[in-house]
Amino acid sequence: MASQDLSQDIFRRLKAICVPLLGASLLTSTSIPDVFKYLGELTKILLDVRASGFVLTPNLISYIFFPLSTLLRRNTASDIPDQILEKIFIALSVLCEDWWWDCDIAVWEQLFMLCGAVIAGIDEQGNGKSRDDETKEAAGGCLLALLRVRTHEATSNPTTVSDRTQARLEMLKTATRNDKFLPVLGQTLDSLLMTVDTPHLPLQRVSLSVLSLILGTYAPDSLVPSVLPGVVSRMTRTALGASTKRGWANGEIVSGSLEVMRFAIVRALGNDICAEEGAIRPVVDLEDLAHATVGRPDLPLPESRPFSTLRTPSWLRGTSSQLLIALNTLTPLVTHPTPLALLAVLKLSTTLLSATSMTLPEVQPLLLHWLLSLSNSDFSSVSIESRGSLSSLLMTPSDAQLPLQQTLLHILNDNLSALPRLLATRADAKVEHVAGIVEAVCRLVSSPEGPKEGVFFFSSGIGKLLGSSGGIDRWGWSLLSVLELSKPPITSTTASSARLMVESNTNMTQWEGFPDIDFKNVFSATTRKALGRMFRGLGRASGDNCLFSIEWFVNVGRSGLDSRSITAMWCACRLLEGVADVSLGQGSEIDGIPARRSRRLTRLIRSLVRNVAELWDEPVNNEPTEAMLREEEDVTPQILVQHAKGMNNLHENLRIARRAPVKQCMTTKQPELHESLLLQFLAISAGTLQAQFMPLLLYTLYPILRSLVSPDVCLSSTALATLNYIAIMTSYASPANLLLSNFDYTLDSISRRLSRRWLDIEATKVLSLMVRLVGSDIVQRAGDVVEECFDRLDEFHGYSIIVERLLDVLGDVVNVIKEDTRDNPSVSTDPPDDAEEMDITSMDDFFDWLSRGHRLPIKEVDTTDYGPNPKETWGASKIPEPDPADDTAAEQEPNPDADPPLTPIQALTKQIVSRSLYFLTHDSSVIRARILSLLASSVPVLSESALLPSIHYAWPFILNRLSDSEAFVVSSAASLVESLATHFGSFMFRRIWDDVWPRFRVLLNHLDAADATSALSRRGVGAVGTESAYTYSHRIYRSVIRTMTVAATAVHLQETSIWQLLLAFRRFLHREAHEELQQCARDLYLAVGKKEVDPVWLALSSTMDSTHMTMQFLAASQWDIRSNVKIIFQEL
């Protein structure tokens, strides 16, 4: 009942429009505006009804159609304005949405011809008239509504809907395939192909949609081959945007064009239709094979129809070749910037590969190439869809599966063969494209989709290429000859940044990335990454079959240091990453359960790791490096000129021109880059074996540490990343824990390289680095290091560089022990004597105090006799004296005067000190300074009884170092004296004032005289020192002042010496002296003033004030010390 009410309401609304519209059906100048208004209201009502879901009944549709048809019949085409005709087509398109099911075929054909005529621009009389694009768009929309196949209806029975839809569709197909209607259909196709080039985008969309429906559904099979060339040609131009000023087509237009082309090609060249008409002869069974061998009789030709083309073998050959040319022009669409266009290319390729596998075998490589390129697309929807299509085509059993698999392997071989040629031309874009194609082929093997048979086929095919029968000795050498690697543009330093990083943070757990390696003939970073992914994909796809290629590349890499060897190691690393499914760039996220490795893989890696580690044991060849060759090129060759008389003799074979000497091409060596790649191989091997790699640490730890101390930044950074990577892969918390656990391995490797038979100077750096990396945990094992160092010192004491490096190791051991020692000995300082405080404000007060005889009160002795009195505490029992004959009692009672036993750390330090004293007189000033620094570091660790005998023995040598010719040796000796005075003040009392201070006075006089002639000294009245803080004299001044400051603090003062000290250092309080020396001098006077304030006051006051006659000899007006003296007096 509600439906009837709704229908009546709609009828009343439509009647109010249709009746006046019918009355104004004859168009005049006055009725056109009314008709335009009525058509607009009618369209609005129809759209509202359509949106409400109400389905128009056939009677209601006929009622609405009547005024529209009357309007078209009563007026000629030339009398109907474009706006009116556009409104009519819009209303008809809405009507046809529901009328498609029940429209009379004759009316349907008339509407079809009307729309086609408007699109074509012809009227009833045949006079051409150009309609605007909006009118043609409306006509195309009406035609689309007439042709669109309905897939739903307002009913609850889907089966009935499907049957009714199929029956209606067959009825319309019969009408369009009628011989009388074929010209109309052909003319419509032609007009639609012409309108596709219009710049009006909506008209393009509608035209392409109508073309898809006609060619995909309504056109007869015999007509499609006839229109195929024109359709392909026009759609190719449209997809490429040849008719647009921009030079490229919209993604939606590309999609529509390729869809039209797909329908046309499949219907014209499909396997089924061509086999049915005899264009191809498929082989399904043995009988077909026998007939194909002896010749099968030709099938009878079907009855020829107008506008049709017969499918024959000759037609197929000609059409397929032309189609291949047309499809080749569509290759740029693979890089279209819109995913809609890429998906259209993907769908076209997939459909043609599956539906035309037997008719278009020449097109298969091109279409597979497209799919492989799209699988590497940046759009995830495109790449995922492309990979799914490839897996479906290549892994699903079908007639096209085997040919496609063979074609894909041919594509792989062709691209690998073309790669060296492209690398030589430095075409980065092409190289990246080829590498992406190879990677996409290899990715199919690891795809989870598809049956195992297809995966095995690809894996075995790629494995043959990389196996023993793949001819790697041919294509491998061609690849190595053009792919040349180079180090990244970073500078070298004397102290490796990686070494400093690992020493500053021995417990680091963060991921350290491996430095990138550049290519000399590849400039793009994306191309370099694509090449790396390609090799990983090859390794992953071939599996254990790739081990032969890995071993071949490693053997080539071990054979030398030239560019081919370096490239071979890079290729081996990338292939091994793929086989083992590990990556040096994954970060610290590692799976808890490693993948299962084959025994063949693990056995080969163990062998290769040992062979690679042995390369560090080979002697360094004196072959020209890249830097040496560059220097040789800069040298201008000398031209020898010979003066001769007479005639020039001709050659026997009349060669008048002289033969130019052939320039020998010298291969460049890059040992640092070669070692970096060897370290990468070790890291990948550790990632492959993981826990099984631990026994190989015996061979690999030293090469890694040896590279870590290299001054080359690339090599040291790679070594740091390798060490961290191996620590993570072998489940160590940090590299320090790894080295501590394998300490014996490393120490043994170092000792073997410091023998007379095998001497490696860099091994001492490795030993020092190991000490710093392990840190305080090495204290318990430092004895082995010390013994090793002194054994080598005994053997090589005459070689300064070895002695210097070994002493550095000992110094590092002492520094580690010093940091580990928690109970530092207290500073031994004698308390200052109590002195009577006095308040002196002027020089007159001072002399008045002096004239009164300032003496300490003498303590009186009490001589009174008080009679008998106890001499000891009441109740104290007498301790019986021990019997001298009783030995057991003497053994059990500890000696209170005996020193406590030395701890292992102190005993080790004492050993280092006692055996290092002999080098205080070494010829090398650097070694002398290192020994002094080592002794200074050991002072806080050892006790008096352990250290002072050695210091007493070496004291003359230490004093001689205070007068050394090298400033840094004097500074080191002063630092040693400073440390001794800080910790052992009473021991140093006489030595400071009787031995050290006199030498310091002589040294200060020498420096003062030297500064007077130095160009770096300060200029002006009373100038002191030099301008720079980095001169020798400044450093010695600073060391002397600091040493005497500590002596004044920790050692008893000597009156004569302290007065000399106060007078000697007054000049450093001068305001024109260096700020650092002023601060050191203030600290010195403050240290003395805290014990003896009177001499400080007297010396400084007399220097500034010369009013008193007695102290005028101390006045020094050339020094402006008032500001510093004021600070000193305020703090005192």
C-alpha cells in the first residue's frame, strides 16, 4: 500500500512537468527557456527518485519517455540547442538505468543510434554539426547506461537475477551483432576512438568506458580483429598522452585506455578463439603431437561476414609482430607516477600472459619484464599485487606455466649478462633497473605463495647459474673488471675515531653501523643499494648452490689487493648475506631462534674464515698504492734530446714513424678497503654461525683489533662495527666482555707477532687497546701482559719504537690499576709548627717586632721533689718477658714494625716500576718521558716500603731528567716530583729543598735568558714568559710552579729555600704574564702563606713598596703585581 502511495506521489510530480513539457515540445525562441527549465526539474526529480531506491515501472518510464521522444521528433537536430539536448540525454540516462531490463529492442537501437550520431557529430540530413563536449559527454553517459551490464535487481533471488541478466544481455548482443546494425556499431566505435583525444577529461572517461563495454561485451568476435589495429594505435597514443600538451596522461585515462586495449587484444588474439578458428594448433595429447609432426589438415574456413577478418596463421604472425611494436612503446608507463596507471599496466600484463600464452609468445618477455619492474614499485598496493600476479602465473599449474618459467630464467640470464656492459657505460638508471629485475626474479623463490614445485624450479635454475656449471669464471671476471669500489670521502687521522669511541665507552651496547662503500663507476646511492639487494637476492634464491660462487669470489679476493680482489670480496659478502639470510644493516634486533644452517654452509664458512684471517699474517708487499701512483703522475717525465748529424736511417720494413712506447698500466692497491671488506666477511660469518663462531675467535680477534688501531677512518670504523656485531651475535653483553672472555686467545696472538721470527709493530697498539677496552677487569690478568711486555723489552731494548710502544702498554696497565685502586694512601704531611700570630700592617711594625726579639717561650722544667710516686698505671700486670730459647713463641707473635704484605696489584705495580727504571737513561727522549709518567702513575698505588726504595735508587737519574734537553721530559720529571711530594712528604723533604729546588732555580734562569731572545716572548716592561701557552718555556714554568706548590703544601718548609722561592716566582704575579701562570703563582703563594704568612707578606709587600730603606733591594717596579697580591692577602 505504501509503495502505491509513493508511486502515485511520484506520478503527480512527474505529471506536473511532463504535461507542460509536451505542450512546449515544438521549440521556438520563446519556448526554449521554458523547455530548459522543465528538463532541469525533470532531471532533478528523476535523480531524487533514483537516490530514494524506488524502481520506476515500465508504464511510468513510458510516460516520461513520451514527451522526450516527442521533443526529439518534432524538431530537427539542427534546431535543438546543445543545452536542451544535453538535458534530454541526462534524463534518458537516468531512465535507462531501470529501463535496461524492459526496453523494446527497436527503441534501444534508436537510442543507441541517436547517441552515436551525436558523438559522431552528424544529424538526420547528414549535415555535419559539431556539438560541444558537454553534450557529447551526456550522449556518452546515455550510451553507457544503455550498454552497462546490470548485476543486481530489487529481488531476493540472486539466481533469478543472474538468469534474467544473462537472458537480457544475450538479447542485446544479438541485436548489436546483426548485419544491419554492424555499420552503426562500427561508426560508433570510430567516433568514440576520435573523441578519446579530446582535452575534455570527463568526455575521455565516458568514451573509454563505452569502448570497453562495446569491445568487451557487444562487438562480435569477427569484428574485433578488424578494428584491433585502430584500437591499439589510438589507445597507445592516448595512454602515452601524445595528444596533450603536458606530454603525459592522467592515471585514470591511462587505466581506461589499457582496459580497452586489453579487451581488444584478448578477444582478437585469445588462445581459445584462435585455436577454434585454426590460427594456432594447441598440443594437448599425443595425438595432437603426432598431427603437429606430420601435418594436420587445415580446418574449413568459417563463412565470411561483412566487416570481418579471418584468423589465420599468417594473420596471426603479422598481427603479433605489429602488436609487439605497439606494446614496446608502452614501456614508459611502468614508471608512471600514479598507482592507478601502474595497476592498469599490471592487469594488462597479467591478462595477456594468461590468455595469449600460445598466440603471443614473443610478447611474454616484455610483459614479464613489466611485472618484475612493478614488483619493485614504491607503491605497496602495486608491488603486492604484482608479486601476487607473478606467483599466480608462475607457480600455479597451467598451460602457460612452463613457458613463462623458461622465459623468466632467460630474462635473468640476459640481465646479468647486460649488467657489466651497463656498468661500463656508467648508466646508473639502467643499472638500477636491471638490478631490480634480477632482485624481483629472485624474490619469487622466497615468496610464501605457490606450490613447492615452482619454487624448486626457480631455485635450481638460479643455482645452476651460480653453481659449478654456471660458468662463473666467464661472467664473474667480466663483472669484476667493470665494478670498481672506492673508499668513502673521509680523512685519515693519527688517532682512530673508532678507537677513541670504543675506549671512551667500553660497555657500549648500541648498534654501530658499517660505513658505506662507494663505487667509482656508480654515482647514485639508490643504484648502489640496488646492486647490494640484487646479490643478496641471488644468494637467497639459490641457497647452498651459491656456495661455489662464494668460495670462488673469496679466493679471488684473497689473491691480491687490486680492484678485482676488492670487488670479489664485496660480491662474496653480499651473496653470503643472502644465503645465510643475515644483514649487516639490521640493527640490534636479532631473532631469538636462529635459522637452521646446512652442514655444507657451516663447514665452508669455517674454512673460509680461517683463510681470511690468515691474510693479516702475510707480509705487506711494497706494491704501489693509489697515493703513490698519483704522486708518480704528478712528476713530469724527463725528455732526453739527442743531437745527431747526417741522414736518418730508415727501418728495415720502411716504418718511418717511430713506435711510441706502450705505457704500462699499473693497478692501484687499496689495502685498507680490502681489509674493510674482509672484516665484513668475518662479521657476516659470525651472524651465520652465531654461537658456533666462538671457536673461530682464536683466529679472528687479532685481525679485528689490528684494524681497529688503524689510522684509516673507514677501516677502523668497520673494525668497530665488526667487533660490536660479533659481540651481539655471540651473545656477549659488550665488546669488553668478549675480549675478557677470550683474553688468552688475544694475548697469545699478540705474543706470536712480537717474536724475532715474526715482528709486527702494530701488535703493541693492539695490546694497549685491549688493556683499555677490558678496563678494570684486566687487573687479575695483567701479570701476563706485564711479563709479555718485559720479555719483549729484553729482546728489543735497542729498538726505540718497540720500547716506546711497550712502555705505552705498561702505562695503560698502571692507569687501569690506578683507577681500580679504591684505598688510596693518605697524604703524608707534617703538621705545621705552632707560631704566634701577629698583626703587622706596616714595615715599621715589622722592625719593631723584630727588635723586641721575637722568640718562643722556653718551657720551664719542674724540679720539685714530691716523694715516692707510681711510675706506671695502677692495676697494670707485668707481662712476662719471652724466653729467647722459645722459637715457637717468636714465630707466633707478629712483628708490629713489619710492613703489611703487598696485594697482588701492588706487587704487579712494584714489578713494573723496578724493571722500568733502567730506561730512565735511554737515548730516546720519548721513552724517558714515558718512564717518568709511568712512575708518577704508580705513586698513588704503592706503599712507602714498595715504592721508595726504587725511587731512592733511581733518584740521581730523576734529578738528571730535571736538566734534560727536552722540555716535555723536564715536565714529566716535575710531575713525578709533584706526585711524590703529594704522597710522601717526609721522604721528599731533603730531596725537594737540597736537590730539586736548586735545579729549578738554574732552570728558571736559563729559561729567562732564552725568553729574552725568543720571537715568541712577550714584549714590554717586565714582560714574563711567552704569548702562547703551547711553548716549551710556558709548559716548564707551569710544571715547576705546580711542583713547588705541592711541595709547599705537603713538605716541611725550609726557611732559606722558601725565601728564595718567594723571590723567584714574584715575576709570575705580573699582570702582563700569562693568565695561567698568574693563577699557578697565586696558588703557590697561598700554599706557602698558609704555613708561613710572614715571609709571604714581607716578600710581596717589599716588592710593591720601597719606602723603607732596609727592604729597598726587594723592590721591583717593573712588575705590576698589585692585583694578584690583593687577591692573595684577601684569602690569607
